[in-house]
Amino acid sequence: MSGPAAWPPAPIRTERLVLRESEARDRAAFIDLFASPEVGTYIGGSRPRDELERTTPELPGRRPGFFVVELDGAMIGMITLDPRDGVAETELGYLFLPEAWGHGYAAEACAAALGWFAGAHPGKPVALCTQTANAPSMRLAEKLGFTEVERFEAYGAKQWLGVWPG
Ligand SMILES: CC(C)(COP(=O)(O)OP(=O)(O)OC[C@H]1O[C@@H](n2cnc3c(N)ncnc32)[C@H](O)[C@@H]1OP(=O)(O)O)[C@@H](O)C(=O)NCCC(=O)NCCS
């Protein structure tokens, strides 16, 4: 993530969710996320659970731009705002546990993260890259107000690059 905003911000509360820095108690959910074949479908696959159990740090995800998304006290997903080159200096990423899909949680959390970013870095755009075959992610990008910059081929798949605000 670019710019001088202090990290971490105070936890961000939405109607149903909290966006916050990671805690040691999130570790099992991190492992579930990265071990899930469904989560990995359009992002290069999942990793073996035993490998994740060995290699996941005691406090995963502690870095600027990394939000854990919490529902009723438990982690259901993560949102990243990471540095990148090109159309914008910051890129949005999102991964949610499959049991949390289909409730609008990703949209609610990403909108809050983008709102926080816009306040912390006024006027700075955010990029988003997703496979075009990832229909839920394409729908989410549109709902959030990203607009298409280009489509291109990479990692053997068609990719969509968008920018926000559109
Ligand atoms: C991409 C991803 C976050 C999208 O999750 P999602 O739950 O479909 O996204 P949203 O939060 O926008 O929820 C939309 C769905 O919730 C439904 N919904 C239910 N209640 C809702 C509510 N109160 N408000 C809004 N939507 C609601 C919508 O109808 C929609 O369902 P549909 O897709 O069947 O039409 C999820 O598929 C994921 O984590 N995938 C794996 C990781 C990944 O590929 N990330 C992208 C990397 S670029």
C-alpha cells in the first residue's frame, strides 16, 4: 500500500462485519483459506494443509494494508491493499471462506476498505486484477464500481484489470 497513512487504522465496523488487523486466534482460518480448493480455483490453487500447518506463522497477515474480516467474532476472509505498478499504486485483493460466500459480505467489507483507503489517500486510484472466468469476483468488481482498463492473458488465463473509482 502506498502513502503515509498510519497503520493499522482503528477497526472498521460495517453493518455486519469488522475489518481489523490480524490476531494469533485467526491462524486456523488462514490455514482453512489457503487449503481450500474452492478458494484457490482462480488464484493458482490451494496448498496442502499439512504444509500450511508447518509454515503459517503464529501471527499471520500482520502487514500494512492487510485486513482480517470478522463476522460474529470469527475471521471469514481477508482483504489486501498492496503496492503495485501501473494504472494505480495500490491493488485490492479479497479471499473469503466458501461458507461466507453468497451473503454480500465480500462486497460490504471491500466497500468499507475502499472507503477507508479513499479517506487515507484522497484522490489515489485502486487497481483490481481478476480472471475473467471468476464470475463472482467479476460481479464484485462491478458492484464496487471498478471499471475496465484492459483484458490480457497471463498465467495461462484471461485476466481483467480494473480501476477504482471508475
Ligand atoms: C470473490 C469472492 C470474494 C466473492 O464472494 P461473494 O460472496 O460472491 O461476493 P459478495 O459479497 O459480492 O456477495 C454476492 C452474493 O451474495 C448474495 N447476497 C445475499 N445476501 C446479500 C446481502 N444482504 N447483500 C448483498 N448480497 C447478498 C448476492 O445475491 C450474491 O449472490 P450471487 O453471486 O449468487 O448472485 C469469493 O468468491 C471468493 O472469496 N473467492 C475465492 C478467492 C478469489 O477468487 N478472489 C479473487 C481474487 S482476484
